[in-house]
Amino acid sequence: MTFGFASVVGAASPMEPLPTHAAMAKLRITRIRFIPDKKPFLCRLAPARAVSRTDAFRRLRGAVAAEGWHRVRLRRGMRLHLPPLRTLVPLLLGALPVLPTHGQSPAPTPATALASPDSPLQQYLAARVAEAEARTQRDLADPARWLERAPTLRKELLAMLGLDPMPPRGDLKPVVTGRLDHEDFVVEKLHFQSLPGLYVTGNLYLPKRRTAKLPAILYVCGHSVMKEGNVSLGNKTGYQHHPAWFARNGFACLAIDTIQLGEIPGLHHGTRNLEMWWWNSRGYTPAGVETWNGMRALDYLASREEIDPERLGVTGRSGGGAYSWYIAAADERVKAAVPVAGITDLRNHIVDNVIDGHCDCMFLLNTKGWDFAKLAALVAPRPLLIANTDKDPIFPVDGVERIHRDVASVYRALGAKDKLGLLITEGPHKDTQELQVPAFRWFKRFLDHVPDYPAPLAEKLFPPAKLRVFDELPADERTSTTHEWFVPRSASADAPLAAELRKTVFPRLAGASTIWRMVSQSESNAGKAVLLAASTEPADRPGTTPTLLLSGTKLDIDALVGRLLAQTARNQETSAPRSAPAAGSISAGARGDSAAPPVRIRVLLGDRAAADQQLVSARAPEPSVIEAVLMARGSAMAGPAGFEQPAWSSTGKDAARIRRRFMLLGETLDSVHVRDQVCILDGLSGATSQRLDVRATGPQSTNALITSILTLNPITLTTEAPPSSLEHPTAPDHFNLLRLTTLPALQEAASKR
């Protein structure tokens, strides 16, 4: 028998059909790996009869033509490339078995992993969303205790915004750089420093006619690009009609720029399209900076003698709508709020893919796994009008209505149902008069005590450049680099590091255990190989779990698999949390089951390619030695037929989309990998009396380093080419890791085990 491999370079659309199983069987082709964008795809010919290069190539061309891949263009004169002889020898001799591939259906391409609601990944994500919804419903189910619990939840919110501990409230150093005069009001062009060097530019609109202290509105702006040439005028100039309306109708109003589109531009898009995943490790989100700047803007408003500090409101739309939520929930000085087009729920974001339309400024670091109804409920019982349009694609109305429904129960229980409103108007994601006028009337009703106010329409009154604050940007500004310093790094780590990592960075490790499931096995006279799926959480689905390939002698594999399946039986019988060893101590029995056979297990933290290489390795199995490849969830899908296609994309935009979904669900994908590694390695080490040998390369080296600190049983770890720092572009990301520790501290802790 022989194996033939052929590669064809062409351009094929991911939407074109793959060869059917019947055609593949007819043509003796049993595995296809398809990679779009003009990269090679591979076909493996089944071990039937010997085929010549010409015959193999003819069959491959026939499969392409017969199955409708009309966009594939074969290179003229392409040759069939057989693998090296050293690769074929073990297959021909049967030194290591090859897992079966007959009868397998082509798996979804990476492009469909998120596109189809029936894909394993989408089903897994939907299950995680359902978990968050259930937690939120439990928290809102007892509104009578809501006010009692609100301070604790508000502290959690601040922590998820990177504001715990709160930065120091120093001198704002406000400066008015100019004034504009209108017959009804005056505009002060001003800036203040929410922290030293963190400049906030804004326009304060003050009515000319006033007999007492004024109610005041903080207007936080959405994404509006306002430039003259290369000079940013600030998004406050694009939303000027809002504060102008307030000033013409008896309010003071301060409109402030954001850091993304202000006069001193910063960044909002770190993880969305700049691959700054280290923001997560630093505990940084631009939503935290915008919330902080909003709170300091309230400080400034409260300091003005013209303004009544007991009558402060906040509003804004789109990004400003989101900041309105965070500011109103975090700061109880806000007495009324109207967030416009700024919120929807996790189901919209994750299941309906709405997250793809948003930058990082919209989201907290959701380490507590909140759904957004909990954020909204923190405004209760203060007056709150939720405003949205019915055709908004990035804040879908069904999610907005679900949030209103959940929050309404809290307002009713607190006797404040008249202080909650829902405004849905017709239209897209747009700043419309139909949204503006009811918002104006809401503030007149609750801050100025004027019901049924006949609100006129808003209009823009100034050329945008007239509202610019700076003629020249200050040399000491740090606004443009806020993401680099706003959340401080840890200078050192206090012992015991493992306990703090479990508590702060990997809380979902508590109670986690491994459920092993036999997926596929194959054996020959010389050895045996098995594929095991390892589930570590309730939301796991086939196709989303990590996969473990074990190969060795039949005797050793059968014994190990038997012990792992016995662990599953015990884990399914108990829900007891995982126990952690005391700091600095490992008991004699912690190195494994003394009654287990002294088999040596060598584990590679790898991927599908590493597993393929192991299967075709020329090394014959050694007695009492088992080779293992632990493939992270998403790197390979395994089924009864053996390996299938990679389940998720690992590079490019699709990879970023997947990682951002895990972030919003409260756990980065790398943290999921570490949790999987800890659970699986603990399971393996509990099945042998020998210490595990673990190898990792590249970015997985950093995850393996953390894993070696967290495992209940110590391991021997070998790493190769790890990222040079935890802020390296290729370094794994874990929420708040850099607030807790440093890379040298992790290395030192690992070396002591």
C-alpha cells in the first residue's frame, strides 16, 4: 500500500461546495484540508492499491472538476509531491497506527465557524451566554436587596473598568481658552486634566438668563470625525446642537471630547484591529478612561458657582450612550440619565455577532460575567430613559427591549416605575430629532421639574473650528498614550502567587475538573493511538473541547485510558471544588497516584500539525513511555473518524473576532487554554506515579509557564522561543495579569516547584 499526497494552488471561494463523501470514497480520497486565499489545500489518497503519480494527479483533477470547484485553477505542469521516505516508512511498516479517516464529513471552514448558528463554536458561545443570563436573572430576582447590594456591585463595576483602586482626584487645573457669544448663551472653550497630562477638552454652554443655580448636563460624545485638514477639532463640535439646545432651555451643559476622536487623539481600537491584546493583561479598557473623564467632568461641573450639584444629568449617543451608562452606574451624583443607542445584551453581541461592529470603548473587562441588564439596574431608582431606534444594526431593538424588561422589575420593586422609560423610534443608527426631543423633555421633567415641556428642535449654530479649544497641543499631554499608563503595572508579586492567580486571573478554575471522552482509536501490532476529548466546563460541545492524542504500547495506552475514564466517573459523581495545595508545600502523594504504574508521560502543548507529526514519527513506541499531544480547543476537531478540519481560525480577522467574544464573556481565550491545561495535566499526573514532562514553544510557552504554577501536581517544563515580555504582540493575554505580577515573578514561582 502507499499514501500519496498532492497539493494544488488555486483560488477557491469558501462558499463553494467541498467534495461529497460519496465522491471522495469513489476517488479514494479520504481527507481534504481547505485553506482559502490562494493557499494550498491537500488531498490524501486512501491506502487502497498502489497508484502512480500520474494516476494520483488524474484522480485529484477529477475530484476538483466533478465537485464544482470551478474557481480552482491548476498550475500547468504541476507535479505531485510525495512525502519524504522517512515519513512513509513507519506508515508502511505500521510502527505507529494512523487514526482512521474513513467516513468523515468535511468540517466547516474557519469562515463558517462564527457564521452558522449551528456550528460547534456558536453553540458553545450561546451556552456561555445562557450561563451569564441565568446569573444576571438570579441577581435581579430579589430587587428588595438590590440597594443593599448595589455598593458591592458598583465596586465590581469599577474594577472591571480598571478603576479599582480609583485614581487620585487631584487638581483639575481647568483653563478657559476662549469664549463664543450667542444671544441666548455663552460657550466657554476649556480643558482640564483628569490626571496629570490627561487633558480633557470640552465646551461649556451657559444660558445668559438665569435667576438661580442651574441644572447641568454632561454630554458625552459618540464617534464623530471632525477635522480640518489633519487637525482634529474634537467630536464635541459634531454634537454641538445638543448642548446648544440645553443652554437655550435653561441648562448648563458641558460637552467633552473622547480620547479616540478628541483634539488630542488617543486609541479606542486596541484589540479590535491593532492586536493590542496586552490591554487585557494590563486590565485596561478605554471605557474605563472615558468613565473616569466623565466623573472628573462632574467634579468640574459641581465646582462651578452657576451650577446646582444636586441636579446633574448625563446623556450621549452611540459611544456616548455607552459612556452614559457607565458614568450613571458608577457615580450616584447623576440624578437622571438618557443613554441613547448605547447598550444591548450579551445575546445580541455574541450570538447575533453585534460585537463585530464595536470598538473596545464600548466594553468593560467582564471578569464577573455580567450581562448588561445588571449595569443598567445600577442606575435604579434614579430617572432613566432608555432610547433607541428600531432598525439600529449595532444596538438591535430586541436586546434593548430585553434589558428594559429586566430593569423594569427592579424599578417596580423599588416603587419607582414612573422613573423608567423606554423610547423606541423609527430609523437606523443615527442621531435623529425623534430621539433628541424626548431626551430633552426627560431632563426638563426630572431636573427642572417642568412636565410636558414643549421642546423645540435642536440645531447646530457654530462653524466647528470655532469650538476648538487648543491652538497648539500641550507638550506635556499624555492623552494620546493613555493606554500605555492609565492602569499601572505590578512592580512585584506578593506570595503566594498561585493562590492570587487562581483568585484574580483564573477564578473559573475553582470547581473545574475534566470529563474524558474516547473519540477515536487505532492500533497495530506495534502500538496504539487514541484521541480523547477533554471537557472542562459545562458549556463544552463536541468540536469545542481540547483534544489529547496519546500513543504508545497497547498495554500502556489501555491502562492510562482506563484510569482517565475512571476519573471521569468520579468527577461526574461529585461537584466538590478543586482543592489547591498550601502555599509552598507539595505533599508526598501529590506527585501522582502511588498505586498507578510508573509510566512516563511526555506531553507536547501543540496543535494539529504536531499531532500529525507524532503519528508519522519513525520512533517505535517505548514500553512505559507515552507520547501525548495536547491540542488546544479550536486548533483541531476530532470525531469518530479521527482528525477533522481545524475548527476555528487561528490568524487574521476571524481569530480576533473569536478572541473578542471570549473577552466579553469574561475569560480570555488564553485563560481558557490555561484552565484546560491545568485540568488535563492534573488528570494525567493523577494517573501515573511519575512527574509529567511538558514541552511548549512560542506563545504557548507563556501559558505553560503559568500552568506549571497552577497545577496541583508539579511538572517538568521545557519551553522554546517564548515571547520576550507579557506585552509582546504575540504574548498570551489574561485579564489583570500584569496588575498582579510580572514575567520574572512568574518564572521564579515556576522554578520553585
